[in-house]
Amino acid sequence: MTRAKNNLTVHLNGRYLNHIRTENLIYTKDDNKYGMPEKLAVQLSHRDVWLDFFISRQQIVNSLQSGDILYYKDGRWLTKEGIRVFYPSKSFTEKMERIMKNGYMPKFAKVSFVVFWKKEGEEKEIKIILPEVHFHREKS
């Protein structure tokens, strides 16, 4: 907030900033009911991927860069060459199932980050990917 030169707009769903008082402050409430969006994007973190799987995938991970597209086919996340590149963690698999119950289907993922990870008790760091998974809502 310290970088706001002229205006700062804050969108929130709660009352936890209502105590703030300052000159020219405007509170606006939006009571519109919004439907489900057609698309969702979920950025995965270390907790959302099976980290050990990347140990045997270093050659393919080394060939990937930020922005590369991964494809979803038959429950698998694949490169354009059809090579399985990552497994979701158990917790992300459960989250994906909840998203799918709401009518969304995974369509593709985009490599957001290629980062190093060091398994506890190991000396060597390995590269892993942290993708952004895109879902599209199925038409009823």
C-alpha cells in the first residue's frame, strides 16, 4: 500500500478494514449476485505436487520453461510429446475433485515456475515445476 501514489482500491469480502478512517475514504458495497465463472486458474505450490516424482523426471523438467503448456489427458499431466511430467499431491487431487463436482474440468496447465527443491536428508537439489492449472466450466 505504500506505493499507491494517487488512489488505492481494495476489494474484500469482510468487515476487517471498517475501522480505518482517513480523509477522502470511500466505502462502496456491491450486493450484486455473480454466477460461477466460466474459467478458473489455480496456481500450485510445493504442497500441491508430488515432489519425489520429479527426481526421476529431471531430463524432462530441464527441457521445460515458464509458459510451456501441459496437457490433461485421462487423469495425467503431459508435455506436448506425451510425457508425464507431474503428479498432483493427495491434497490437490482432493481439491481438484471438489472443483470438478462444481462442473469444472481441467483443460491444461501452464508451467509458472521451475524451481529447485532439496529433499530432507539429501545433498542434491532437484528441479521441480509449479504449474498453474486451468479449469473450464462444462456447459449444462
